[in-house]
Amino acid sequence: MKKLIDPMGRHINYLRVSLIKRCNLRCGYCYGPEMTHRESEDQLSLPDTLRLIKTFASLGITKVRFTGGEPLLRREIVDLVHQTSLLSGISMIGLTTNGLLLEPKLPSLINAGLNRLNISLDTLDRTVFRKVTGVNGFDRVYSAITTAEQSGAFDCIKINTVVMRNINDHEIHRFALWALERKIDLRLIEFMPTRGSGWGQDLFVSEDEIRNQIGLMLEPLPVNNNSPGPARTYTLPGAPGRISFISAISRNFCHKCNRLRLTSDGVLLGCLFLNKGIDLKPVLAGNRGNHEIARVIRHILTAPGLRRMPEETSILRANPFMRMVGG
Ligand code: SAM
């Protein structure tokens, strides 16, 4: 089995694929400016996306996550999940969604082979939801979460929650109890300074402060059960749920980075915080073999300035809009 390992010894086995730039929510900290062109003009086709995923799999990628924009706005999503599940070497297929369109699509996604599900939800309060997202959609998302739990198809559904001061930080304790009582992994994410996010120290809440507000005696999940990703996961004895922290600002985790990102227009990114990547479209268009595509993909590991080094601790601001990269 091949392995992708970068010069810092980081083992890359995970590809995040952003399928679309559009989203059906307008979260102020994420969306950025409205799009001015038709997206289909530069979007990778389904066959090209699959061809790339297949090449990544041949290089040692075992996990694929579809994200966006909002990936459920992409009509071919079920087919894409299905075709990916047929690729040799891919054992995990995940989806990161805002959940608004999830409930009716869930049975076909599960049948197609989806086996990991992350739903983004920043609040348990309908009014706050509307304020944050610009859409009156809390009930639909909440209902999708319940249906996903009841489906039994996922080991533990993950809820992504970005914590922001004076927006949802007052809910942290209640949110944690809610997750711990259910079989949910609540991932409390430090607000990151992505482009157009309005990030500022006044909105930022650190992991230490979040932990204080939770105020429970959480215990770290044993290391061998913990994923190699950025989240550090905790349990409360006797409770079915879990609490995870993703703290890019207060606890740099670049040394653990196991992932690459593909944007919906075919740019391969080596780091969420760098906006320079490698455009794979010319290689796809040039009728070149998969061998050549693999060579270009491998180049991202060694080319200077395309993957952030573990020792770089400064907070970077020059990065793509989160909507383009997908988190
Ligand atoms: N539309 C999908 C969703 O809502 O899950 C996928 C795309 S969204 C960009 C992926 C994740 O990025 C979401 O959980 C969102 O909350 C998170 N995110 C966006 N901007 C962020 C920021 N500035 N800091 C931290 N997380 C952010």
C-alpha cells in the first residue's frame, strides 16, 4: 500500500473535496461576497472529480470528505458518493453539510456508502440560528440531525459549532449537555481568521474559556480511539456523547496535518491558511495519463510555500474564502 508522506514526516491519507462554491446559508463569518458568475463555468465535472479521487486513492488516500459551499446543492452528490465507495482503497466517505437539505437525501446517501456525517450547527436557539445564517431553518436542520441519529448508519454524528463571543458563547454549557446526552460528538471550533470572516479578538473565544464554560470533568478519549485529525476528543463517564475541541488558534496542530483539499474548480491546496495551490484543471484537460496527474499531486508536498510548516505559529489572514475551500 502506497503512502503519501511530506518532507516533515506528515502522513497524508485524507482528502477534502469541495463540490460547489454556492451555499444556501449566509453565515456572516463564512460566506464572503455574493458570486458574480455562473458557477458551472469553472466547476469540475463529475467524471473529472472521480478521476482525481481515484488517483488520490492510488497514492494512499483512504478517506474522502465532501464539503462546499453546501455539498447537498450539487445534484450529483449521491452518485458521487456511490462511485467513490466503489474505488479501491477508500474506506471512509464523509459529508460536511449545514443539514438544511439533508433529511430527504439521507436514505439514498447512506445506501450509496456515506459512513461519516458532520452537520454544522452553531446554536440550539431558532432566533440565533436565523441571526447567524440569515435563514429560518433551525427546525429543518434539527430534524435532520434526529433522523440521522435514528438511522443508526453512523457511529457518532459530529456537530460542528464555531464559538463566537456574544453570539453563541452563552449556550456552550447547554450545548455540551445536549450532545453528551445523545450519541453526538460536539466539535467546538475556535473561530478562525479566514478571509471575509470579520474575525477579531472581540469575537474570538479560546478553548480554555470554552472549557471553563462547559464546567464538566471531561476525560480525554484514549489515544488509540482518537482520530489523527485536528480534533481532540473528550468524554464524560457514563454519557454516550463526546466533546471535541478544534483549536487552530490557541493550539496549533499543523504538525498533525494529514490532509489535502481540492476546491470545486480543481485547485489542490496543501493548507487551509494558504491561498496558493496547484491548478489540476490543465493536467486533466491535457489528455495526460493518471501517472502525470499523480506526479503533479505529489509535487504539492515538496513545492515551497504550499504546505504550512509545523513551526509557523503566526495567525495568517491571507487565505481563501472558507466557502471556496470547505473547512
Ligand atoms: N456548508 C457546509 C457546512 O456548513 O458544513 C460545508 C462548508 S462550511 C465552510 C464547513 C465548516 O467550516 C462549517 O462547520 C463552518 O462552520 C466552518 N467555518 C466556516 N468559517 C469558519 C471560521 N471563520 N472559523 C471556523 N470555522 C469556520
